Amino acid sequence: MINGNPAQHLLAWHDPSAALEAGQRTLLAQAGWRVVEVADPDATGALPAPPQALALRLRAGRDPVTAAMLARGPALATRSLVIARVDAGEIALAAAATRAGAQAVIAADDFSPGPWRDCLRLL
């Protein structure tokens, strides 16, 4: 039980380009997630409880977070569910993230509860 709500699962959120807006956080909560933004995806051990999932914003090109995830994805996936967030048109990046260990891929601008609720089934 997290914050008195048994339906909420802890989601570590890493997006160095943008903080979550209140409306986005509300939509994720409706899907069953309690979001904690993290500056470093490797520092989730410092959270008060281990997260059930880690959402990583990946970008095509020379993005260091993306490169690290693609290199260390399987190691990250052993600690929690890895959800890659990619631009909707980046099918090659989505495929690479899946090969690297992401168990789910969601469009970076999709905060609708459906896809995020679907991720709960993977826990």
C-alpha cells in the first residue's frame, strides 16, 4: 500500500528534458502509478521504497541516457520493469529499447491511462 492507496505502484520517472506537469501526474495516478521523478536512473536505490517500474525518456541520436539504457538495459530490467518513452515516429529506437531490455514502450507524449495501466499487467 502506497500513500493509503493499494492500487498505486511506485514509478521512478527519468526525463531530463521536462518535468512532469500536474495534469500528466494526475493521469498517471489514474492509471495506478505514484510517480517519483529521479535525476539519475541508477540512483533509484536512494528512494524510500524500491520502484516497481522505471520510465526512461529515450531520444534518437547522441543522447547519453539513451546510450546508457541501450548498453545497460538488461541490468536495469532485473531491478524493475523498464518502460521506454520514445517519440511516436521512432520505431527503430523503440525496437532497440526492447532488444536492450525494456519490457514496454510508450509514446513520449502519451499520458492516457490505458497504456500505463497495461504496464501494470507486466509486474
